Amino acid sequence: MEKTLVIIKPDGIRRGLVGEILSRYERKGLNILKMEMVDPDKDTLKAHYHEHVGKDFFEELIQFMMSGKMVILIVEGNYAVETVRKINGKTNPLEAECGSIRGDFANSLTENIVHGSDSIENAQKEIEIWFNNKN
Ligand code: IDP
Ligand code: MG
């Protein structure tokens, strides 16, 4: 079964959206395989967001991700990677469709509530980064 890595970012926790977000994945028929509340350190975040190291928004992104606790999830199901990205909505809040998590709740390019892996290969890498191979 396909697996993907989801993060409910600190703004999602602060705004009390954890239950709402989980239920959107569940209602679509996806299965929550693992779930943990974490206080991320900078090195783990840098590994997770290595493709963005050096970009002008990188420091702002890391500071935001370290601004509070977040929830990490392994979500599985048919086409889990693409399905989660669709439920999450596009990165730019102006382009995220209403009905998606970002479309309904985000109004910032940085603070956009959720992360979902963008490929099966990256999902495997990100699951290793966050769950230390214990899946
Ligand atoms: P994704 O989360 O939809 O995969 P990415 O392009 O991989 O989007 O960017 C990772 C995260 O970095 C985004 O979710 C968002 O929090 C932040 N981000 C992306 N682009 C920008 C930007 O142009 N300005 C500020 N933050 C950004
Ligand atoms: Mg991405």
C-alpha cells in the first residue's frame, strides 16, 4: 500500500485544526498508520527541506516550523501521495482550491497548515527522516 508523510505544521496546531485535518484524510478513505506530536530540531528540518536550502524563504520557513509543536503522520492508501497533495491544496494560498485544506484555512505562502510528500521516493525518505526507520 502506498505511504506518504504528512506534517500538520505549527499553525495547524495553534489554530486547533488537527481533528479537522485528520478527518479529511480519513473521510477520503486513507488510513492513518502512525502519528506523533513532535518538537522538531533544526537539523531534522534541514534534512526534510534540503531542496529549499539557500532559497530566500528558507530561514523564514525553518523559524516558522520551529515556532511550536507539530504532528507527523504516515498516511497510507491508494495513490496516497497524490491524494494527500490534492486534499492539502496548492502551495500558493491564492491558487489553493476552496475545499482543500490550504484553500479553506491558509492565507500565507509560509504558514500553510500542512505538508505532504511530493513523490513516492521522497515519501520514503521523509518517513525515514521523521520516524527513524521504525516504520
Ligand atoms: P509544498 O509544501 O506545497 O510542497 P514547497 O514548494 O515544497 O511547497 O515549499 C515548502 C514550504 O515552504 C511551503 O509549504 C511553504 O511553507 C514554504 N514556501 C514555499 N514557497 C515559499 C515562498 O515563496 N515564500 C515563503 N514560503 C514559501
Ligand atoms: Mg514540497
